[in-house]
Amino acid sequence: MKASASISDRGVLSRWQLVGELCAVFLIAASLALGSAFSSGGQQASNLLFDQQAAWSAPAIDDRILLVTIDERSLERVGNWPWPRPVHAALIDRLSPARAIGYDVLFNEPTTLADDTALAGAIARSRRVTLPLYLLAPGANGRAYDLEGPLRALAQAARAVGHVNIEVDDDGLVRRVALMAGGQAHFTAALLRTIKADGPASRGDLAIPYNPAGAFPAVPAASVLAGEVPGALLEGRIVLVGATAAGLGDSQAVPGPAGSIMPGVEIQANVLNALLSGYRLRDLGPGTAALVAVAVLLALMLVFWQASPSAAFWVTIGTGVAVAVLSALSLAVWHVWLSPVPLAAGLVAAYPLWSWRRLSALNRYITRETRALAAEAEPGYTHTRSLAGFDAIALAASRLHSVIGELQDRRRFLSDVIESSPDALAVVDQGGIVRMANRTAKEILGEDVVGTASAELFMGLSPEASTGAEEFNLGEGKTYLLKAAPLAGAGDEHGARIIRLADITARRTAERDREEMLEFLSHDMRAPQAAIVNLAEGAREEPVSASLLRQISDNARFSLKLADDFVQLARLSAATPDLEAVDLAALAEEAADRAYAAAKAQSVSIEVMCPEAIPLVMADPWLVIRVLGNLLDNAVKFSPPGGTVTCMISQQVDTGACGHPITCSIVDQGPGIPAERQQSLFERFAPVDRTRGPSAGLGLVFVRKAIDAMGAAIECRTGPDGTTFELRFPAEVQPPLS
């Protein structure tokens, strides 16, 4: 299949497209973060989170604070509201053991002179009373505000005065107070300064850390007036006096965890408790929260650039959780409030938008590439995989799966073709390193051939082999034809190459055998035939004598033996031995019978010895008889008259059970084999001793090839007292013959 450069050049998105989409996602997410930071909806969400977390971080109640409440029971016992000012004077006198008194009742209108004087006297005698005042905004005649405070005489008698204004958020809840307004300190701050010269700073707003409603200790004002509250309970306390009875109009809506409605005196108690504990919550505000959100979103875009979809998802989730935990932790530990709402809004938009864009781009890319691959398929190639999917993405994934599967099938097919090649194939890269090799190449060159430098494998390879072919010997008598060709698409003349090693050992062996056969036919076979012709021509000129006939007969027998040996050797080379379980002793007896006539003519006796029960051996019976016949003929030929040729069969016992090698030894009493002949004893057409009769040296060659073909072994031991040929056969695994 022809490759297309356009496929490799097509990408999901270009770099600039990716940057553009990242910027678009960032701008959308950042806009949502900024909108949630400054919008009323975002502020409400931030307030809800703040209310919950502020309740968890509220300081413990200071046991010095005591509420004296003007509740329903007090109204029943003392009378309807408002109470006469002498009653308030009496209540202040009863509270004299307290360390400080915050009297949260606004005495801004005069009554009778006697009553006002009585109250002023009680306040003056106590020297511990702090009175409230109220700032009316806007003030009259264009003033920013007007002060509505206690009567002058009461204010002069009081230890301190402070404003009791509250700040109501857009949702109608009271979450903070101004510690300083209109030049006046807050009521609780002024009260605290009456007992602590270095009281709390009176600047900025204080976020109120609410304790649950009813959490502060309280006693009814009527009980104090009646003397039912012991002085010890009041000793050293900071007392806050205020109305809690329904209908007196001194209750405000507060955040849910603390209770929906709370009396003003209890709100003052929570503020005082925060000041006593040193608690000061700092709200970083929506601007800082928006800035942090934008910075985190920008960092997240860089993560999206490099991370995988699953990693980007978990980073987004982790970022959201980390910001929420950090927000709660900073409020609880450092009393700093940073709203997580802007960042949460940005995160909710960022990941889905980015995932949508990436998924859309990937879907387009998959669709385009699968269609391109399908269009570039080989002519006549049919798709065998069906497509399935519930939506466009699933269908695109199924199409991609189908194309990948078909490519894998093709690659597997090509890989199987290469692996199954009978020739060794290897690919060498531009640096001369083997990058791929099939199974045959690994068997020839080694399992670790991949990654090896080709120069180490083919040391001595001529440069011509890079474009042509040459024979190469890798040892073990193996001859290979090495061919190398440039790999298509490698780039230049020095690029990658594909190398093929073809085993031509059999071909070269056959060529050598043919040359030897021609030499044999032209020399060894020609000599006796030429002798017969010369003798026959001479017989025409003189009478035929017995000597002449004997010479003609000897040369004819020599020619016949040469032809027979050559034919048998050729037949052995072309055929496969037919192995079966045979009785070696019986075959030895038959071979001895066939050699009897030649032995008798030489006055040599043949003795077959099999002294014990011998297991059957795996061998070809025809080859065994032929091998034993050749060895017995040679032994008879070289034994002296009156000598004995012994064929002894035995089983080796040095390794123990049935299955051990069975030996057959042919022993003669001849002069032994000369040393120069021993080196080439089993080679074809080696020099032979013809003083004992005609021979071309093919008999022992046949013996060696037959023994090797049957999986047996042969060993020759020779000396001046005779020669021994020992044959070793594998035994058939069965009980021995009895």
C-alpha cells in the first residue's frame, strides 16, 4: 500500500488553534469568576459559606459576660414597657458588684426631672455604666448623620458611651458591626475600655462570630430588682442589660447557624465576646477572591495544555477541594476569610468547556483520519469489522477501533510473512545497528542480534555486498548468500538497508559432490575400463592365457565394485533411513554369512560373539547389514591367512538401565591402518592401499554416512596388532530378548 505523507502531517489542532481555544476557555472561566465575585448571587453564596464556617470558628463564650434580660417574665413582674427611670436606677444599684455595666437602653427623651435625676445619680454612683447612642443617617440639613444619644445629664454621669448601629447585608442579615462610626466607638468597645485601658482597636468592621442563640448566661431583670440574684454571681462580671421580650423591637435577623432572630443585647454579647477573645476576622473581600481565582485558572490552563484528560479532571477536582479546605482553614486558624465562590464558578466552567473543545476536536480528527485511512486502503481490501455506537462519539470510537484493528491485522500478516520466511531477514538502520530480525536471522546470528552493530556480525564483508551479493561463511560449515538492498523510503544512498541471508550450504555441497563424481568417473572408473580395453586389444595378437583372463576379471570386478559403492553411497545421500527395532545379533550373523566366501578364500575365520541378552536397537536393518558387510570385508581383506575376525556385540553397563548404548565391535588381526591414512579414513576418494585388492575408498565413507544417518556413532582404534571399529547404537526401550 502506498503511504501518504498527508496523514502524518494532519494533527488534531495546530499550536495556534490550541492556544486560541485555551485563551477562549480562560476568558470565559475568568469572566464567570469575576461575575460571581461581584454579583448579588455570588455574594449570597459567599455569605452562606461564610456563615457556616464562621459558626464553626466562633470563640468560646467568656464566662465573665452576663446578660440581664428585660424579658416577658420581667415585664409581668415589674410592669409594661417602658419602665419608669427610678426602676432603671434601682436596677443599676443592684448591679453595683459588677465590674462593668453595658446598659443597652436608649434614654434619649426626658421624663420628669426627679426621675431623670434619680437615674443620673445611680449611674454616677456606679461609675461602671456605659450607655448607647445611635447614628441617624442621613442627618438633617445636609449633615451626613445626626447623633441620637442619652440625655446630657445621663451621658455626663456615664463612664462611657458608644454607638449601637448595625450593618444589615442585602439579604437582611446582620454579619458585622463598625467598630468606629461618626467618631464614636462601638458600644461594646467603649464598654471594654472602661476595664482595659488598652482596649481593642476601634477601626474597621468586625465580622461577628456568632454563638448559638441562648448560649450566654442570663438572669431576668425582675430577679435582680427583687434581690433574688446573689451579689457573688455579679461579682467581677461584665453585665449587659437589654430587652429580649418579643414586641420591644430590639431583635435582628442573623445567619442561620446562630438562629434566625436574635435580640440586640445578645448580638452585643457576641461582639463583646469576640473583642475579649482577641478574635478579629479579616475579610479579604471580593476583589482579592476574584484575583486569586483568575491566577489559579491561568495556572490550570497551563496544566490543561500538558495533562491528559483524566489528569486534568483530577487536577480540577483537587484544586476545588484544596481551595475549599484552605478557605475553611484560614478562617478557623488565621481568622482570614477568602471566598471560594469565584474560583468554584470558574472551575465549574473551565473543565467542561475545555473537555468539550478537546472532545469536539478529537471527534473531528478521528472522523477525518479514519476516512482518509479507509480511502487509502489497498484496492480490493474489504472491511471485516462492523461499526456500533449510540452517539457520534461512540460511532467515531468504533470507527477508529475498526481501522486500528485492520491495521493491526495487516501488520500481523506482514510480520508473520517476515517471521515465516525461510531466509534470514534483518533491517539495519543508518547507523549500522540491527533494528529488526526475523526468527531465522536470530537462529543464525543469535537471539541478541537486535541492537548489535552489523559490522560485528559481518566482519570482513566486502563493500560490494551493500548493493550486490556475496557468499559469507558464518562457521559450522554453513555457507550463506548475503544480499543487501536499500530500504524503500530510507532517504539516501547511506540510509537503512534490508539484509537477506540465504543458506546455500546444500547447493555448494551438491556442487562439490558433482565435481568429485566427475573426477571419480574421469579417473577411478576410467582406469579399470581402459585396462580391460588394452588387455582385450592385446588378446587379438596372441593366444588368450589364464593370466590375461584373470587380469580382465580383476579389472571388471573392480569396476563393478566401484559402481556398486558409488550407487549405494548416492542412494544413502538421497534417502532417509527407515528406523525400526532390530536384533543386532541376528543382523551380525547375516552379515557374517555374506562375508563367508571371501573369508574362506583368504583362510580367515569370522566369529560372532553375543554372550548376553541384548536389547533391540533402533536402526535401518538394510543399512546395518551393509555397514557390517563393508567392515567385515575390510577386516577379512587385511587379516593374515589363518587369522580371525571377531564381531562382538555387548551392552555398556557403566550408566545402568535399559536404553544404554549397544556396541558392535569388528576386530581384525591385520597390520593396522597407516598414520597418514587415519586422518582421512572416512573421506571420499582418500588414498587407499590397493595391494590387498581393488578399492576406491568409498566403503568407509558409506559406513560413516550410514551410521550418522541412523543416529549411531563409530570409533576406530588401530595398532600394529590389528584394527577395531566400534559401532554404538541407541537401545529400544523394551525388555531384552530372552
